[in-house]
Amino acid sequence: MSMGSGRSLEKLNRAVSNVFSSSGDMVSMGSFICADGDPLNFVISGGESMDRLEALYNLLQRSMGRYPIIVLHNNDRNIERVFNSFWARLFEGAPYSGRPQIWLANTVLRDFEPFDQMTDIQIISAIRQMARKLDYTPTPRLERVVRAHIEILRQLNVPVTLTGFSYLCQFNDMGELRDNIMALPCGPREAQRIWADLGVGADDNNSQFDLFRTVIMNLASDAFQSGWSFDNRVGRYNIIRAVREGATFLLNVNDMYAELLLEYLTEELKLSCWRHFLLIIDGISIRNSQIINFLRQANPNCHLGIIADNAVDVLGQNEEPFLSMAERFNTIVILKHNTGKVASVFSEMIGKYEHTKVEESRGSGRGFFSILPRDIHKDKHYSTENRYRVMPEEIIALGPGQAIIFNTDNDQIIHYN
């Protein structure tokens, strides 16, 4: 087969590498992360914050009010403003009672409330997981300790939440705590059983009462840095409630104080997979957390989006966690990155192809005792080399409004603008 001109050869290489072109603004680019109105699993990495957020407009247009949306962000006030203004435009004029709700929890609006909407056994399971994260060893007795605390809160008509548990853990005088338990309305016999189940006086090196308190106070410390309040006021929002009520919930997660909080949030996410919802993780480092294992699993009801200035970095200290999750995403949008190391990770992920190149040579032949050439000939030599479908330098050279879009479903690459 004749390769033809250099232009034909370039066309052949583009066809073999499955590379195409498209153009438009950043809002229009958002159509690549929505298919027929349904959100896809996607990554938007690099570029400026507002470029990444503009790419979400199509997704919000088609999803807000249709699916619960959970946004975990690292103090990103831009995303809060974008979601608020978009929600106001989308439901302008609609009766307030009929609108899907939008909830914010951050260090100003402290309405986040862990453990709310959980069953007793779900609370026990979550506390066990967090105890292991703290390198403690939970024993079967921990269940009795947790159930005793739950029973105290119910006797006091206090919601079973982190706020309630934190209140009980503030009693440092065990005599005072016992007096309060013995005064519960359940009567002295039942109160004595609750006190015994707490195991306050257990003389061992693995006190489950102390373990419970350690977990609660560490979680409270992390949660306070995000959107929970220490003032004994029960908050209104968490992931479980948002998914149940079809709300859009934006939770600030300070990833400098989020080791235990991410462990807890993983439990909330697991309990929310009974219906379709969209989870967006915005710039939070989730490396070394159980949430990565949750995201790796095939969760058909959890539609996942990761947006960050460096999506590789938020998943791990090297490229392995990101590459291991690449198959989970339908669309990966790559904006400008300034470092060759990150650009190389994306190039490696997208893969290589057999690139055809041509080399030309000229030659002439002379007869014996002849001064002038008798004939001139041209030779073309075709060869192939294994080359990245997207070179790292192409990613580094991207300008404003430009992107490389990788559709993993059809293995297609689109140079946008």
C-alpha cells in the first residue's frame, strides 16, 4: 500500500492512534462527561480552578435535582459559589417546597452530623473500622460499650449522633458519670446494667471503653476542622441523609485533618449505594484511605467524578493508585500540567501505538569516465516505532481552553481546541 504524501502519512497515524479533534468552549467540553443525560465516571485534571468547574455545567444541568449529588472538597469556595448560583438559576421560580435541597457544611456553616441516620449495627461497624485505622484492636466487648452509649442517649432523648457521643465523652469524672446514669428514667435496675456494659472499671490493657472514647474524640477533632460543631448542637446533614432525600450536599473536608474522617465517610458512602448518586471529589488527598478501595470497586449506583489540579497526586504518592483506577473512569479530561512527571503518567495511561515514519534518500549514478550524472533516483524507506499516542510535551504545551480528552470506552483521544 502506498503511503503517499506526508499529509496522508499523518492521516494514517491519526487513524491508527484513534486521535480526533474537536472545538468549543469549556462549558461545551462538559458534554464529554455526560452521555445521554447520565453522568459518567470522569476525571478532570490540571488547568485553572474555574476551567475545571465550567466543565461541570453540563453535568449539573442534567443531574441536579435528578440525582443526589455529594461533593467532598478541600475548602474550595469556588465550587460552593458555582453550585449555589447554578442551583438558584436552575430552580428559579419553582415553589421552594418542591425544590431539591442544596446543603453546605463548612467551617462557617457547621451542619455536618456523623452517625445520624445509621442503625445501631452500622454505628458499631463504623467505630470498629475507625478503631483499626487508629491501630487499636476492637474486641467483641466493644459492641456492648457502643450499645450502652446508644441506650444512654435514647434515655435522654438525645439523637444518636457524633454530637451525642461527644457529649458523653466529656465526662472525665467517672463518679459523676455513674450518678447521671443511675438517674436515667429507665430505673435503677436497667441503669445498673447499662453501667456494667460500659465496662468503665475493666482492669485490662485493652479497655474497650477507652477505645470507644479515643475513636469518638479523634473523629470529633477531624470533623471539627471540616463542618461539625463542638457546641453540643446536633447538625442536620450528612451523606446518608442527602442521598435519602435527593439533596445536593457539599462538605468541606480539610485534608490536613482528615485521616479518620475519610475512614468514617467511606462507611457513609457504602450505606448510600442503594440508589444512584453522583460523588464528586474536589482536590482532596485520599491516599492511604479506605475510600480508595471503595472507589476501586464496581459501584453501579455511585457515579464518580474527580477534579483536581493534579489528579495523580490526590490518589497516591506515585502513579500506581491512579493507573489502577484508570479503568474505573469513562472519560479523563487532561488540562495543562506543568511538570513532566505527571504528564508522563497520563501519556503512559493513554498508551502507545505503532507510528509509521518515512525517510527519503537521494542518489545518482555515473558511467565510467563520465563527468555528468547518468541517472538520479529517490528512495523512501518506511519504518514503525512504538510511540505515545499523546506525548508528555503535548500536555505541558496545552494553553487556556485547551484539553486532551481520553474516552476509555472507545479508546478515543480528542484534542480539544
